[in-house]
Amino acid sequence: MDLIDLIVVETVNVCPFCGGALELVENNRYVWFGCRRCMRYVKRDKREVVKRYVDYRKKRFNWSGMMAELYQIYVAFFSLC
């Protein structure tokens, strides 16, 4: 996988550990959510994310729901470390 294959989006969320901006990183298979400054990321399979947050009948993507879940996973996972 080349870095060119990655899509990186800076979010409005702030890392609770260092104060840096959290980012969403995506390629054709995975979605990562984390902090570039402290190099902490959680990874999810894109197909699983799509199953929960895309409604093809209504043609809607629940972006805020996905971002809230990724943030909760990020905080919970790294709070245990």
C-alpha cells in the first residue's frame, strides 16, 4: 500500500492525551482514527463500518454516528494503556 492510496481527513475531535487534532485515515480496506502527534490509532474494517452506518435504501451515511463510535473506541482503548 502506498501513501498515495490513503485519504486523510483532519477532524474537529481533539486527542484527550496530547491535545492534537484527530484524523480519519482511509484506504480501500480499512479506516483508521487517531492522532498523528502521539501516533495512536484504532483500525476498523471498512465493510463493517459500512454495514452499520450506510443506509442504501435511504441513500444516507450516518457520519456523526460513525465518528462518535470511533472516538469512543479510541478513548476507551488508549485509556487502558
